[in-house]
Amino acid sequence: MLGMILLIVLIVLLLGAVPRWPHSRSWGYGPSGVLSIIVIIVIILLLMNRI
């Protein structure tokens, strides 16, 4: 249960980090890249039943 909540929160953060808005276009893909790596790690841990 906790892992699913964590995954949902990370996906929302990933969507918020996409450089779509005018103030964040100069950031590039750095923030969304870091968050996507964190989401991938959480998915792997969920599949291995570590969370």
C-alpha cells in the first residue's frame, strides 16, 4: 500500500517537472530525468516486493 502511494506521488512529481511551462523551459530535461530514474527504481522495487 505504501509503495503504491509513493509511486503515485512520484508520477505526479514527474508530470510537474516536464519542461512545458515558460518559467522552466531553460531547465532542460534535468528535473524530469532525475524523477524518471527515481520512478523506475521504485517500480523495480515494487516488482521485487522490496517496498
